[in-house]
Amino acid sequence: MTKRAQVRAAGAVVLRGHGDATEVLLIHRASYDDWSLPKGKGVVDELPPLTAMREVHEETGAVVRLGVRLPTIRYKVSKGTKAVEYWRAEMVEQHRREPDAEVDKVKWFPVDRAMERMTYADERRVLSAALLIPPTTPLIIVRHGKAMLRKDWDGPDQMRRLTGRGRRQAQELSQLLMAYGVDALVSSSSTRCMETLRPYSEAAAIPIYAEDVLTEEEGTVKPKHVRAYVAALFKTLDAPTAICGHRPVLPMMFQGVGLEPKSMVVGESVVVHRDEHGNRVAVEVHKPRA
């Protein structure tokens, strides 16, 4: 079993262009005199995708949308083992970044030139892995945040609300959805699911489409309808989308994207990456820290 790394970091292979015109974004660090992929250490309780997005922006000025997770690099540092997780990413926009003591150059390179300039062989392997993966669109399946217990709620169960912990999970989820550039939100019409997506809905100014078929009350008695709904959503997916459901309904939601059902803790997200041909390319799991 691999020991947990003492130092955890994240970064991204940021690409632009297509085919032979593809370019990759690299940074030069004067203190190391190296050309490398943008990356950096996470802060306390920060999910790795957030670290990757934040560090890319801090080191390059680029705002990116994450795609598929790439191989993790592990190496020894003074504090033990350092693990750097990487994602394939596409640039949304780029702002000018003034050189400083940490990063003095930020430059786009054609792929072949980047391979020559990159200092570290393990990062070249990460870039190679990114180039083998097509651009993808994610469908993020979310289990709603921690809700009040049924015994402590007097109203209709569909209106049961999130606890303080659930609201913290919703805030954390909002940042995760931002990292993947989510443009559409779909939810069970139950309050606890709607509240789970609301922080991102408000921050991104995106409406939540409420669906009764995803509620416990309807979804558990019409499982085929749930599978069909999610399958149709995945088949026609043309924008990064998050969909929020309940524990008893999640198995049918997974089946809708062709996955075996799995248990999820409250506030957990499963990112299902789809290519332009409708094929499922990769799946990744993010458990909440809150």
C-alpha cells in the first residue's frame, strides 16, 4: 500500500489550440532555473482540483477549466514524500502576470518545443498522458450535503433542510464546480438538494433546474425514469453539468451513465468525463473535507 504523502500539491497541463497547433503553458522559476508545469502546495482542507486551478492562476495568470485527472508524480523532499496531482486543463482566459521571485517567465510552447525545454522527465510523461486524452465534458453527480435528521424535522420530508455542516459542504462544492467550469445545474426538487447547489448557482449566476423524478418520493418508485433521464442528459451533454440526488436514487443515476452503483457520503461528488462522441473517458471521486 502506498503511504500517504506528507506534502500534497496539484497542478495542470494547460493546453490551447488543436492538432499540430497545440501549445502547452510552462513556467520558468529563476531560483531553480527550470521550465516546468504550473503547480503548488494546497492549503488546509483544500480539495486538489481547487489547488490546481488556484496555483495555475497564481503562477501564470490563466483562468482554466479542468478536464481529466492525469498521473500523479511522487518524489522525496526534506519533509518526506511529496505528491503532485495533475489535471488536463483548457484555458478560459489569461491575464498578464508580472514576473516575481517565484516565477519570472510564463510562456506558451508548441508541444515538441515544450518537450525539449521541460526540465523534468516525469513532467514530460504527464504532458504525454494529457496529449493522449481528448477534450471532455464532465457530468458531476452529487449527493446532497448533510441534512437535518428526519426525527428532528416536523414538516414535509421534501422540505427538510441542510445542517450547518451541510451548508459548509455546499460552499466547498461551489468551489469544486468552479474548477470544472460547470455551466448547468440539475437537482432533485427537494430542498436539501437545491440548497446543496445554491451557493454555486448564486456565485455563477446559473439557474438550478429542479426535477421531481430525482426526488426520493418519485425516483424510488420510478427507477427506470431516473435511469432514462440521466442517460438522456449524458447522451446530449454539451456543457459541464452538475446533478444532485439522494442516496436511494443514486444507484439509478449511476446506471444512467453506465456505471455500477457505488455508495457516496453526504456532500461527495463523482466526476464522469465524456468525450465528443459520447464515450465515458474517465471517472474521479471527490469526498468533502467539511
